[in-house]
Amino acid sequence: MTLPKALAFDVFGTVVDWRTSIARESAGFLAQIGLGDRNPSAFADAWRAQYIAAMIGMRKSGREFVPLDVLHREMLEASLRDWGVDPAGCDEALLADWNRAWHRLDPWPDAVEGLTRLKARFPVVTLSNGNVALLLAMARQGGLPWDAILGAEVSGFYKPDPRAYLRTAELLQLAPQELCLVAAHHGDLAAARASGLMCAYVDRPDEYGGAPAPDAHHEQRWEWSSTSLTDLADQLGC
């Protein structure tokens, strides 16, 4: 099989374990607002569950692009209201720090080794809906060895809009078919393939705490399918 000229990575869920990290952080914040007896993993799930709806809402409403940090804050406040807490009554510094929990996500155990090996043969860049400041903070926290951090501001569009994928290829001076998206999400990969990119799937069965992935129905036969980033490195000869 023809190899790509660069690898572009989804980040949330593919490279970093958002659920465990957000649950750990949320445990302390929930305690500070009097909800210490509530399940922090359930809160992490509730917060993340609004993500897909937010992406769809951005496309359908025609809302002007805003960074993911802004959307995360809106989703945090909506989640608190769903749990019976008025965010207006919470300390602003607490909410701001809680929202920055997305800047402090831990990598999956294989991520740094896998990226380092892949980077020896291919440029490795982010193709994420995260904003640059968020992805930069996360990379420094987790030691993620990106060649370039390309946030959603680069295209001004959120995946799965085709422009998010095509703009990344354009910036790398590659044809779409020369770029490979690496992702743990079949929906993301399906949109990338429809935009002309190659696709590499990484299985992350624990992303949702063992629950089925919400986009499993988009599964196809991808160019590569792996159990980890180190497994993908093996398959790509790195």
C-alpha cells in the first residue's frame, strides 16, 4: 500500500484519555460546589456528550467560529444546570480553572512512544477541533512530540466539515490523498475519507469507559486498523 507523506491526528480520545482525566479533575470541583457525592465519571460523560451537538449546532446555526475553549465553557455551564447547579452562583475562577481541565488531559500509555516512533518516518501534526492554546498546553503536559500543532483556528471550521481536513493538507503542501488521518472515531475517519484523505483507525475501547462508541455505525474498511499507536508504528515500518 502507498504510504502517506504525513500523519494528521485526532487528539481527544485518540491520543489522550479525556474521560479519566476530566473525571479526576471534576471530582475536586464537584466537591467544591457541594456535589462531592456525585459520580465524577458521569459528569465527564455528560460534559462530553454535548460535544457532538455543539459541532452540529455550529454548522446548522451559521454561528461565527469560536475556539473550542468557548464551547467547552458553554457545555460546562449547561452540564451544571442539568445537574441542578446554577453556574451564575459559582465562583468565576473555579469555573475557569475547571474549564481548563481540557488543557490537562493525560496521554494514553502508548501515545508518546507511538508518536515518537511514527515521527521518525512521517511528519506528525494535529488535526483536532481543539484550539492551539489548548493543544499546546496538553502537549507540554503530556510530552506529546508534535511537529506542528494545528488547531481548529487554522481552517476556521470544525470537523467533520471537509474544509477542516482539506485546509490541513493545503498547509502541508500535500494533496488530500497524501495525508492520512489517524483517529479512534469512525465518524471522523469517514468524513476524512470523503474529503480524499487516507485513514488509520486506532481502537480505544476504554474511551467511553467501556460503553459503545456513538459513531460505531460509520465503521468502514480503513487503510490501516490498529490497537494502539505503537501497533500503528509497527504496521507503518517505524
